[in-house]
Amino acid sequence: MNLLPILVVSALLLALRVSGSTLEARTCGVPSDAVPFYRSFSSSRQDYWYSPDGTAVSTAIRAGYELQEVIGLIFLTQEEGTAPLYHLVDATHQLYTMNITEVAVQEQHGWSGSNLNPPTLYIYPDQVCGSIPMYRLFSAATEGYFYTTSSAERLEFIQNEGYADVGITGYILPLGCS
Ligand SMILES: *[C@@H]1O[C@H](CO)[C@@H](O)[C@H](O)[C@H]1NC(C)=O
């Protein structure tokens, strides 16, 4: 009796089962791939600027920005469950959004995309995989946006700094999550 066809079929079934369970388990990005998302601030431009790029942060510091903190961890390539975080710039300010329709609308208003093609920042669109909200605020006075993962800081900026709540941009990993 030739056992070979039976062996081949069982090997195939085993492979299918293994890849099936692998797919189910991989609905989150790999936390150790996530990198710090630095927040820097220029008081002369009243500009909050966020970047995972340490070299760019050093350049910004030499140009007068002050490194404030790491607001959380983000991905540089698209991982399981994540989607692009688009970065737009105008003359003095930064805008981060996951909403591609907003990108198109803001481009009509003088903003231009710095990482649209290809995207270079990825975060979760939903609160999954241990992620936390990245809140977005807007100052009518400076016309600048402010992003934070701290609900205390969010309240402080709304109550004392004249910022308005613009909702949640997306979800990033908290510091120390790896
Ligand atoms: C995306 O942006 C557009 C344009 O600003 C807006 O009308 C729409 O409500 C936004 N969608 C979501 C899900 O926020």
C-alpha cells in the first residue's frame, strides 16, 4: 500500500491549521517594533511637532525647538491592525490625522503632506492591543494643533491654555509597552 498520498494530505492539513491559527493570533503589531514618538515645541512659532526620527529631532533642537517628551510609541511600517497616520504641514504648524478625506480637504487649505506617499507613521485606528488615545486639540489663537496621550494634560490645555477638543486622532502604545 502506498502511504505517500496520505502523508502529503495530512501534511497539507497540518500546514493549513498552523497558518490559520497564526493568522488569528496576529491581530496586533509587534510591540517591540514600536518606536518613541517625540514631542518638540517652538515657543517662537507656537508649534508642537511630533516625530519618531531622532536625527530630525536633533536638527529641530538646533533650530530652536525644545524636546518635551515622548507621548507614546508608534510603528514605522504597517503592522497588523495599524493604519497610516498622515502628517501635514503649513507655514508654521503640524497636523496629524488618519482621515484621508481630511488630508484632501486640508490640502485645499494650504497644508501639504510630508509622508503621504509612502506613509511612514502607523498607529491603531481603534483602541486595541493595549493602545491609548492620542487626543487632538486646536488653538484658535495660534492656529496650531496639540496632541497628547495624557488626559490630565488634555484638560489643562482646555481649561487654561485656550485649546478646544478636536477628538481622538488614533491610538498609540503607551511608553514601556514592549
Ligand atoms: C474625515 O474628514 C472629513 C473632512 O474633514 C470629515 O467630513 C469626516 O467627518 C471625517 N471622518 C471622520 C470619521 O472623522
